[in-house]
Amino acid sequence: MADAKPTVFSIPVQRAFADALAAGLIARYADGALGLAQGLIILPSNRARSAVQAAFVRAGGTGLLMPRLAVIGDADLDESVALALDPIDESDAIPPAIDALKRRLMLAGLIETHVPAGEEPITGSAAFQLAEGLGRVIDQLHYEEVAPARLADIESALGDLAGHWQASWRRLSLLVDQWPKLLAATGHIDRADRRNRLLERVSRGWRVAPPARFVVAAGVTTAAPAIARLLRAVADLPQGMVVLPGLDLGMAGEEWEALGPVEADPGKPGERPLETHPQYHLKLLLGRMGVSRGEVQSWDAASAFDGPDARASFTSLLFAPAAYTARWQQAGDLSPGIAGVTAAVFADDGQEAQGIALMMRHALETPARTAALVTPDRALATRVAAALARWDISVDDSAGQPLGQTPPGALLLALAEFAAAFDPVRLVALLGHPLVRTGEARLGWLDQVRRLDLVLRGPGLVPGWDGVAARIVASAADPKARGHAEAKLVGDWWADVVTGLGAALAPFAAGALAPPSALLGALQTALGWLTGEGAWTGHAGRALSELFDRWALAKGDGPALVAPADFPAMLADLLSGESVRPPYGGHPRLFIWGLLEARLQRADLMILGGLDEGRWPQQQSPDPWLAPGIRRMLGLAAPERQQGAAAHDFAGAFAAREVVVTRAQRSGGDPAVASRFWLRLAALAGELPEARVGGESVATLAAALDVPPGAIAPAPMPQPRPPVEARPDQISVTGVDLLAKDPYAFYAGRILRLSVLDPLRAGPDPRWLGTRVHAFLEDWQRAGATPEALEIELGRLLGDPALDALARAFWFPRIEPALRWAAERVWTARTEGREPIATEVTGAHELDGIRLSGKADRIDRLADGSLAIVDYKTGAAPSGSAAFDGLDNQLGLLGLLAEMGKVDGVAAGPINALEYWSLKADRAKGIDGSVTPTHGSRRKLKTAEEAIARAYDAFAELTAAWLRGDRAFAPGDNARRFTDYDQLMRRDEWFGRGGDLGGDAP
């Protein structure tokens, strides 16, 4: 049998692999009721098995007994599959494979405890993340059958590497040396090692005693030596054959040789294979099987799902090595090769998903027509599935969904992030998650969450459980506080939350390093308190529960201690590697396939989506352990080989009968670059016909899908004109300025009484910081405005628990010099007879039938007995001309009230100064603050009396027009800037259009 010619076939790329395979096997072996059932087909994955089963059903009709199907993919090869290949007795048993999570935890612990001399230790979550890469290196060494002893053979070649690669190599050598002993103690072996042993045993057994049944290895492209030996053994069987997908038998011999050597030649270290070519991994597989391309026969069976024959030669030409692309100029007429191929370029990836969904939806208009999206971009697949849901079409994404993106996984990650860093935004999002308190109790629960949301909004929230409790108590006690009514109702409920959720998360609150199992247990308890059984039900919930169980079984393995702040990243990394595949039950004629799932399947319409660089082919992550040169010396696959596999997947899907290729000009908000496959296609075939749906461009339809029909009539500038009796009869000094600058904002805030919700966040916002500075100066002045009081208040300000680390590091160092500058100026003025006599005092008086009120930050008594009004600004002060133009009346009106004796606790007196004290450093001038008066010799208003008179005139004019009159509240000059009421006034519809923008508000 060793001298017999191996039986190896290739199904041409334009053929639908599974259907052509089924048709050919039926023609060969379906000679009776049990003809097929006696055979065995070896397939690369469970998805391939499903595709082949469906193909046999389509080809054989009813009453067909299919052959036995066995899967040898990495994740699918287990003892049951081995028994399908070769029943064995227990005396030849192979040790079981170690659980993937347990192995990763053990590798992380190994990384922590084994540190090369002179190197820094790697601990905690960093060790856990590096363990994933270390596991891949160990698996690759098993796949390529590289003995650990080989690592020492290339030690002399490290001198040319960068220092960090040498450090990685030293650590890797140590770990690879220690791992077998650690693994042997558990009674397990690596999954890749076990696969090699199983396949080697089957290959050896079949050579000694060939099976009586026919054996077909179909669709396997992995070039690992153990798989190559098994395929060669199958090819040498009397009733065996190997069927490869899409081997290019028409490629010229010189091009085939240009793909490079199958095995590296030590005498030619500079000769590197072209691993990015879609045929290289097949050449490597044939080389390791000991089969030449000339010995491979073309599979003669066809199916109704095949693409045009001319597509095969076109695809071969499309991926010609760079040195042979000159053939493109002599290619002649390529139209038969691209018949049925169209393209669509969308503005962004959102419209791309809409367009793909439109094409898939349109395919359903034809009875029995099928359509499939093929893409490695999981985000695009998710968007397309969501877009199809608008027509109540459910589509299975066969590539699955990362566990961290499912509702239970997302809730777990949100819980971990909140536990690691208390934040009110995360708190409210966590408590309102759809899985929390499901059932009849949920409505009442959500009412309390909404109340808590309102109470927590506003500046100055102290982070932490105690801070939230203090805010609730303070708001409940203050009738003027926002959220006062809500705070009175939420107190007892919040106490229950603290008792349940807060107690469960106590290991995180401690902030100290903790065992990962303790942190995971805390999250499990908290998740149970929040959801009951809700987080553990359904496919995703059971997957999450299984993950917890696997981690529990691995207790004691992994990093000894982890910082709570690092645990969310560690958990997210773990969940991203766990996929939840949907249950069957989606639409029977629409599919979403990843590259692995699409390799052996075809639909009537194949949509190749996401053809942007970094999406297809996907961006390759660098190996943190092995430098590229070391990988070549060890004989490991270069990362570029994955790009070659992606190119082969593209070629297989592109060779279908009807194909649409799509890409987006922007992805994730950033400009996107067309995929190298797209660029090659454009260079060879020129501009492809535009994809259409019902005669219309699909890109145009996608862009217009959510645009309302008919002409768009922009809203006019609003000019609300409420009746006089609905207008207020009182106004504050700041309200006068707002009315002068933006009447519409005054209308919205003071008449409609609309206000923007304060931000929900733990850190201080600019508004709170400004309020805190005013409180600082008030407290300092009430304490005597002494140097000792200044230091005490500065200490209190720096220690204010509402300040986060960012504010302490950046804001406080900037504001402290300004506060000291203000204090020095007060002390200097004292020596000149100027003394502060009041701080944060209010005043009010009725003028012209309108009650005017205001609050002065500070009032000073000057040496001559007159008064000075001071207003603190943490930003820039108003311009010098603002008071003259009637836009800045605050100080003038406060001066008017003080002059009339209408300010609480301040005797009437003449006003001699109206000053803004700007607590803002000017680096250009080298000053920490500045005083800006509203009047002076260089200003249009020369004296305080003129400023007061001008402010009163502005007050009289404004109130006469808008409060006592019926003038419309149109947007003012502030509309040129963004304001709180832009959406209410529909600013973007009328601003900048020119012409007559008038109109009444609805």
C-alpha cells in the first residue's frame, strides 16, 4: 500500500463544497440502502458537519442513510470522536485534556512564581492576560511537534534581538521547561498534545489494519503534521480519499513554486514562504502529506449551487503573487469571471448594515431563495441582525456572540466595574439592568431606581456607599434641595441595597489585594442578590454558570492575589474568549456566517461584508512571547498565515454564483481603508456594477431608509409670546443679564421652568467647583479673613471628599495660588482702610412694579465710608464694554440695592466700586488673578454711579419690553454658542439659514 498512488481530490473553488461532496459520494457509494451508511467522513468542524448533513438531505431526498461523520477540529476532538475513528480498549487510553480555564489559571500562577534572574515579577491580572498567549505558544509547539529541547538550540541566535524579546525568551524558556511537570501532577495533558496522540494512534492503526468501510477526509486544510499524517493514511487506504477545498490546479507551475518552500531550509535562512497567499497553507499540507499537486485529481461532481466556471480562473488571477501580476494586462475579457458580482460602498458601517439587511430582506421576495452574510466582523454581524429585526426577521449568527456581550455577561462586567470603582453612573445603570428584579416586583424597583437617580444628580456627591447615604439624608432634610421628595421615599430602599449588594461586594470595597476566587465569589453573590435565578437561565446564563463552575473547580490555581481594580479587565478578557452560539430557530433562508462557518457552505446570494483593512482580513495581534524571527527558526506559523487563510475564505465565498461585496468609507467613526482584497479586485476588474435592490442603488436606499418621506421643512426661529399675565413679576440680577443676552433662554428657564438635569457622576463638575470656591471664600471671611483661617480653609478644601484624584492633581494646584492672591489683596486693602463687611448677602426691592432680587458675593466698606461690591469669577470676567451695552448689569443692580439700603445687614451708602475678582491665572502676564471694574477712566462708564444708572436703565428697558410688555422671547446672541436649550429651540434647523427666520413657537 505504501507504493500505491494516494487518492486526493480537490473540489474547485467555484463549486459548493458540501453539495458537490454529497453528490459525488452518493454517485460512488449509494448502491443500496446501506451503501453510504457504511462509510465515514472526517470533517474539520461541527459547523462543517452540519453543512454536510444538510447537503446530503438536499441531494438524497428522503430515506437516505448518511455515512458516519467525525469532527477533528481542535475544540471538537474528544474521546467520543476518537471512538468514531477507531474503537480502542482501555489499556491504550490517553490521559484527558485539561480544562482550558484551569490551564490558563495554572499558567498564570506559573508566570507569577517562576521569574528569571534579574527580571521583574509579573503578577495578578497581567499574569492572567499573558497566560493566554503562553498557552497559544505551547499549543503551537504541540501542533508543529517542536520539542521543548529545540528552544535551547537557538539560544545563540538571540544576540540580534531587542532586549525585550530576549527577556521574553528567557521567561518563556523557563516556563516551557516547568510546565510539563506541573501539568503531569494533575493527571492531564494539553488538548493539542492529546489531539496529536489520538490522531497518531488512528493513523498508525489504519496503516496496520485498514478499515473495511470507505473513509473520506473532506474540507480539512490544517497543515499540522499529525493531521497531515492522518490525511496521508486516509489517502493510502484502499477505500480512502482526501477531498480538499479550492486547491488551484490551474495555477502555473512557476507561480506554485513562487509560494515558497514547504519546510524551511537551514542553508537558506533568508528564503521565506508567501504565507499570505490563499494557496500556501494547502501547499504546506500537501507537502507534509508527501503528495505533489500533480497527483491531485479534480472532483467531477457538481451541484445546483455552483458558481460559474470562469470564476475559478478569475480568482486564481486575482490572487496571483506580486511578481506575476503582469499577467493582469494580458488577461483579456474578464467579464465571464465577474458575471453576477456587484459592489456597494456605504458612507459608514451603520449604513452598511442597513444595506446588507435590505438585500437579505429582498431575497425573501423570491420563493426558496437563500442569502448569507459572510464576514469576520462581529460588530457588523450584530448590526445586520438588529437591522433585520425591524421586519421581525430573526437570523442566527452562527459564529456566536462573546459571553461578555450577552445580557448576563454584560451585567456581570457592569457589576465588576462598579465594585472596583464606585460610580453613580455605573450604579444606576447596574440597578436598572433588564435582568435585575424581573417579574412583578420590577416596576416598583425601577421607581426607586429613578428616584435614586434624581437624588444623586448634582455636584458634590461624595463617592462611595456612605456618600450616597449622606446625599439621601441631606436631600430629605432640605426642602429646597433637588430630589427632596424622592429622597424621602428612597431611604429605606437604599438601606436594603447596602445591606444586600454592598455587603456582597465587601471584598472589593476593602481595596486590598485579594484571591481571585474571593472576588469572583463576591460577584456571584451580588449577582444572585440582584437577579435571583435570572442571570443563570437561558443559553447565555447557563454558559455563565458553567464558567463559574469551571473556575470553582480550579480553586487554588491562578494568580495568588489580584488588585480589585484589575479584576474587571481580567474578567472581561476571559468572557471575550467564551462564545455563546444561538439555538437553532432563526430564519430558514437567511444566514450570518463567520469565515469558519462559510468555508463549506453556499447560499444563492453571498454577501461579503466588511471589506475594509483591519476588518477583513482582521488585524493581527503581535505575539507577546516570540519574536517573528524566532518563530521562523522554530518552524512555527507566522501571523501572516492567518491572512492567507482569510484570503482563501474570501476566494471560496467570492466564487459563488451571485456575490455582493460591501465596505464602508468610515468604520467606528474613523475613515476606513479598503481591504487589500477589495483593492486587488478593483485593480483587476475595474469598477464593479453597483448592487441594487428593486432597481435602486442599495447604498442610496440604506442612506434614505430612516429619512422621513417628502420635503423637509426646517422649523423657523421660535418667538414665543406668552400673555402678560403669564410673565413673571420678579427677576434676579442674573436674570436681567440672561434676559438681555438671550430672551429665549430666560423664557425656557424662568417661565417654562425647564432646567437641565445635573450630571450624574461622582467627580466634581465646573459648576460645583465654582460653588465650592465661593463657599471657601465665604467661610474664610466669616472666620475673620485671617492668615490662620486661610490655611485651615485650604486644608479643608484639599481634603474635601467630593474632590476626586483628578481635581486634587490638576484643579487644586491651579486654584490655590488664585485664592492666596485674593487673600493677599484683602489684607493689603485693609491697610488702606478697606474692610469686608458682608459676604453672600441678599437684597430685594420693587422697581417699576417688578421685584428685583440678588446676592452679593462680598461687600466692602472703603476708607471714605462708601461701599464696594465684589463678585468672584472662577472664569473670565465680562468684557469692559458689556456694562455699557446693557449686557452686564449684575454689579450695577446690586450696587443700586445697596445704595438704597435694601441689602440685608448693610446700611445704605454711596457706591464707589463695582469689581469682578477673576480667580484665574494668566500665564502670559505672570499673575494669579485680576480685578476687573465695570467702570473707569479707560471705559465708557467712568464712575460707579454711571454704571448703576446704566444698569437701572437696562433693567427698566428689559422689564418694560418682556415682563410688563408683550415682546416675543426670541433667541439672542447666545444662540451663536451652544446652550442648554438648543434642542428645545431646534437651533440646528434655523441657525445660519438667513432670510426671514421669524415664526411663533408651537
